[in-house]
Amino acid sequence: MICVSIGRGRHRHLMAEHLRLKQCGAKLVELRLDYINRVPQLKRLLENRPTPVIVTCRRERDGGKFTGSEEQRLMLLREAIVEGVEYVDLEDDIAGSVPRFGKTKRIVSHHDFRKTPDDLEELHEHLASLDADIVKIATMANSPHDNIRMLKLIANAKVPTVGLCMGDIGTPSRILAGKFGAPFTYATFHHERALAPGQISFEQMRDIYHYEQINADTVVYGVVADPVGHSLSPQIHNASFRQQGINAVYLPFRVPRQYLSQFVDDAPAIGLKGLSVTIPHKEAIAEKLTKVDKAVKGIAAVNTVVYKDGELVGYNTDYKAAMDAIEKGMGQLGADPSPLAGKTALILGAGGAARAIAYGLKRRGAAFVISNRTPERAEKLAEEFGGCAVKWNMRYSTSADVLINCTPIGMHPDVDESPYDKLRLPPSIFVFDTVYNPETTLLLKDARSRGCDTATGVEMFIRQASLQYYLFTGREAPTDVMLDALRRSIGAERR
């Protein structure tokens, strides 16, 4: 079950959102009294409540907004109990002074906005001893391992426990809470109005992660990156699982570089079976693999990891997806020889995508020149794959048949930027942009206005995701579902 937290300054706005949530299918709502600008009128808020509620009145020191006296706050909580609310949230230091009454269930809570303490089990035992029907612990995740500790705590608890880690590193704990036995998790009414760090919206919980369908048998997949919030992979993979009736969920895992090794080791503890890997981990994760495919050996970069039969197997689906996207754009997908044979490509950027594409171009008999804003990286990559490198300000000096953008220039929200001047684009050059959000970047708009043939990053993104999906599940991906989910997500970001 998802508990949706709402906090508004006026009673009528709070009540309107509560009713709206009922219409959207919410089964439990947290009313944050501390957000109301005047003295809360509990009878008005509770008399005809559309759903069961948790009444919470949080102090500033606990991340809330209540500025009245502690006596006033305790009076509100006691009044809510007298009114017969379904749940009342009591911090551990006041739980002993607010007695049980009627049918109201007691949530005894503890919040730590700095860290996830080392003594989680002892803290839980203390909270459970305070006449708790439900224990709630919310702590700040400073490493991905904090999620593992919190989820294990939920699974081993004898008293029903809502345990979650705050911050974007802690997002997986919110989505996987039900898998480990939490009675509910928390979400916010709207993604732009989070009431706690890292809180995600009810709509995202319901429509992207399908939280209500997650159970102990749900298989976990995800994308590991830093940052990870921009990734649209959860939307397309979760839509595909749903369409094919697969009991699985795909999550965003924000993992800073220094925690990658421990995260990979921890993964089986949460039922993780596969990962999409992106910046900055495509090269570093290779150290953790027990097997790799031929492409990984050639590229020295991984974008897919599968946990299988005790092995950690690495793949790279980027290079084939990129080559297929380009050849399709040239109108000769699958041709032998490749339409790239004998051509010269100018690659902008020297990251993981550029590595995969340089490898693919070499295999298809194309020459390539790499230009990057950090020239040393371009020179190193060119040397590895037998190409040439030019400085960034000299990129226009290269005569090329194909232009490939592997930089993030032009990516949402910086949609008015392009890595290549429009007037320098000859009509004969083929232009491929690996950026997929937006689908039509400024570079592609400029290229088409100059009469160039093009291929979009969406084509590559869907192709590489489809290959990943097959490696994860053994099933052919529903590419139409993936494409529809991607385009809807990109459209939603514009609103």
C-alpha cells in the first residue's frame, strides 16, 4: 500500500487534494497538520474523510513546519486520536506521553536527516517497546549500503515496520519496501512538492513502478549511474514488464564511484538480477565481472550486467544498437558490406558511448576521427582503436562522411545547444546524435534543414534497451511499448 503525504497551507486545499487522491485510487493519506498556516480544524478535515488517514504534526527539528508550542502540538495529536483517526504518528520522545485510546493505531517514528545510524536494530527495538503498532524509521542514505541495511531491518522485524532511506541514493528503499514486508511506503501528491528528501510521487509509484504489484517474489533490475535522475530507462523497462506480465521491477540506483564495488556485492541481497550501466561506471564495473562477451573485450566498457548462476556477466549492447541505428538511417540496415565501409566518421566526445561506436565503426571498415573538449581523452581513445584525434576547436577541419555526437550537448534541459555549427554542415554528411531526450535535438534540426540524412538517439536507445531486456528476461522486448513509454516520458518532462 502507498501512503500519500499531503501538506498545504489552507484547509480547503488539503481537503481538495485528499478527495482527488481518493479518485486516483489512493488507499491511505497522511495529513501533515504542520503545513497548515493557522490552527488546524481537525473536525473539518476528518469528518467526511475520503480515505483512512495518518495524522502527523512534525516539528521543525524533525523536518516539519510546526512552530507552535509543544503543548499545542501534543494537544492536536491527542485530539486526532479522540476523533478516531486510523493512525497517528508519534515521535519516539513523545510516544510515552500520548496514551493509546480507541481504535487509533500508533506509528512510533524516528527521523535522522544526516545519516543512517549504525545501531539500527537497537533503535528499532527501542521504538517497538513504546507501544507501537507500526515502527517507522526514516534516515538519510549516505551510501547505497544503507538501503540494504534498512530493507533487511524491515524483513527481520517482528513489529510491522516502515523503513526508508531519504535522499536520491535512498530511492530504492522506498520502492522495494513492500517486497521486504513493510505495511506501506510513502509518496508525495506531486513530484514537485516532496515533503521529505527523495520522496517520489504517487503517480510515479503507481504508473511507473506499479508498487502495489511488488511482492516477495518480484525480481529486481535497474540502472546504475551517478547522477541517475535523468534516466528514462525505468519507464520503458517497467512498461515492458507490465505488458508481458513479468513480476519484475526496474529501479534507478544512484551509486557514487567509491561505492560501486560494494553495491555490486550487495545486489543479490535485494533480488537484483540485472543492471544497465552508464556514466561513470561503464569501465570501472568491469573489475567485478566473472565473464564478458566479445564486445566488452573489444570496447573495454560495459553497459549491461546479468547475475546468472553465480556468475556476473558483462555485455555491451551500445555498439550494435548504434551501428544498426546508423545503417537504418542510411537505408541499408543489414547490408554486407556495411554502408559505413570506406567512410570517415567524426566522433564528438570520448566517453563510453564514443568507445562503443569507435569499436563498431572499426568492425565495419570505417575510419574515424575523435574530437573532445578534453583532448587527452580523445587522443587516448583514438590510439586504442586505430583512429585519429583533433582538438575541439579544430573539429571543423575534418572532412567526414558521418558526424556522430556522443556528448551530452543538446540534452534536455539545454535543448538550445548544439555541438556543431549549422552552417558548417554539408548536405552530404550523415548526422547521428546519441542524445535521446529530446528526440529531435538542435543538431538534428539543423542537419535536416541543411538537407542531411539523420538518425536519432531514440533509435539507438530503444535498440540497446531491447537487447538488454532480452539478456535480462530471455524474451523479445515489446519495442512498440518501449517507444511509446519513452515518448510519453519525454513529453511529460516538457509540461
